[in-house]
Amino acid sequence: MIIRQLQDILGTDRDVQDPHGKWASRRLLLRQDGMGFSMHDTIIHAGTESLFWYKNHLEGVYCVSGEGEIENLATGEIHPISDGTFYGLNLHDKHLLRARTQLRLICTFNPPLHGAEVHDDDGSYPPA
Ligand code: 9YT
């Protein structure tokens, strides 16, 4: 059984800061933990807009606090995000994520991240 506390991850190599300063991702679970998915407690900083396009991963995201929106760039649809909103990028959906206030998102990736991925210019992470 794996037991982890967010407090113990802060400031370690599992506490990943966006090089552009838009988010912080605290990796509770990674590929090397062997569970087939990764799970992250992610903070999206207030007032930011980020382009993400996970071509090589499926991502599920559950918002537990904050206010923002996601724009589906394939359709132009904009969906509000707040405490209790889930979105699943089942079509590897290219999107813009906007945080009006600080968002706290619980994110899962399949396949799992190993932790050293860096977003490319398209907003994707390289294949596992
Ligand atoms: C929601 C989202 O995609 N945020 C970007 C960071 C990513 N979730 C990660 O690496 O944890």
C-alpha cells in the first residue's frame, strides 16, 4: 500500500513548477509507483491561460476549488470549471485552460507520467 501526504511532497522533485510560472503539479503517484496511472494535485495560478494538447496521454481532471473555464479548440465550446467539475480529455482534446481564481485540480494521466516530462510548444508531453 502506498500512503503519501501532500505536505511531504512539497519542495521535492515530485513538486514540479511550470517553467512559465502558470502552474505547480504535486505528483502523488508516478509511473515508477506501478499503478498504471499517475495522480497529481495541481495548482493553476489565478489569471493564467494555458494551452494543453495531450496527444500521447489521456487526462482526467477533477476541480476541488477555484473558478475558471476550459475552451475546446476543436469546437470552440467553453465550459465553466469550479469545485465539483470533472473533465476527461478522452479525445486528446486540444484546449485552453483559464483560471479566473486559483484552481486546484486533481489530475490523472494514462499512461502515467514518469515525472520529468516537459510540455512541448503544442502543449503535449512526449510519449511514455
Ligand atoms: C490540468 C493540466 O493539464 N495542468 C498542467 C499540469 C499537468 N496536469 C501536470 O503535469 O500535472
